[in-house]
Amino acid sequence: MSDAATLNTLEFLSWLARAERRYGDVRHAWRSTCPRLSAWEDALDQGLVAFAEETARVSDATKVVLTARGRRMLDGARR
């Protein structure tokens, strides 16, 4: 991951950690047409975030949370 993408992902993780977020919030705030700055998709692919509920269908109301791996990455960046 490039430095810009890493910084963008860290900013996303920090944003997610500050308050409870729903999938609709994430899609609205973090959509991007630039494939190099896909913080949401990168974080999801890397297991840094996850959907809180294990359901077959995700809706805009589905909660998005940091995983333990995401928390470690964010905490490590803050040091």
C-alpha cells in the first residue's frame, strides 16, 4: 500500500473509532472514484474493519466496527 493510501486508511480508521458508524454513513462519507484512495475497501479487504452483525444482507443501518487488527494498526500509528 502506498504512503498516501496508508494515511487515508488510518484517517478512515480514526474516523470510525470516534463514533458509532453505520454502513450508510461509511458509503456516504468515504466513497471514492480514485482507485488509489479506497480507504473503506482497503480496510475491509485487510480485515481492519467488519460488519458487526453476521447477516446475509447488509443494509445502510448495519453497524461497521474496527476489528482487533484495525485497532492495533490505529494504536500503533498513534505512538
